[in-house]
Amino acid sequence: MSFLAFLSFALSAVFVVSGWQKFRGPVSARAAAIDLGIPPELVKSGFYPLCVGEVALAAGLLIKPLHAAAVWLSLGLLIAFTALVTVNLIRATGPRAPASVPAANDRSASAPSPETEF
């Protein structure tokens, strides 16, 4: 097996797992997409086409006549996802911790100091 064939197979597996997990848990997958900053209307209308598209890309990566197109579409999808995550990191937005979870810099919820006796 050549290195490029291995990469195609590995990327295909990533897209199959990604699409399958979205089909298995559509509510949490939609919530995660909205948390990433995708408008809810777009998530609602584009959710199932994205799932089907990911599985189709996975198949296209393994079928010789479709391989070149699938590689370019996969690259575009991965670049779009990376850009979306990057924009959210720059904006410092995204999923927030629930109110019951203390922030990392919250001293009031920190572990007791070594001087504290139990």
C-alpha cells in the first residue's frame, strides 16, 4: 500500500466516523455546531446534507475515478472547519462552562492550602 493510499484510507475513516457520529447524536452535534458560531438557521438546513456529504467524501476517497475530486472537496471542508475554529479561538468564544463549574482562576473554589488541617 502506498503512502498516499494509506492517507486516503485514513482520511476516509475520519469522515465516516464524523458523519456516523452526527447521525447517531444529531441534537448534540447541532448544539456543538451552534457553539462553534454557525448560525442556527444554517445548522438546521445544512445538518443532514453535511452528514451525507462526509460519508460521500469518504466513499469518494476510496473510489479511483472520484478520488481527485474527493481530495479537493475534503481539503476544502477541512480548511473551512479549521478557519471556523481559528476564528472562534481568536474571538475567545465557544462553549462555556456551566455556572456550577468554577473558573480555572477562581481562588474561592481552589483546593485547600497545605496549611489547612482537616
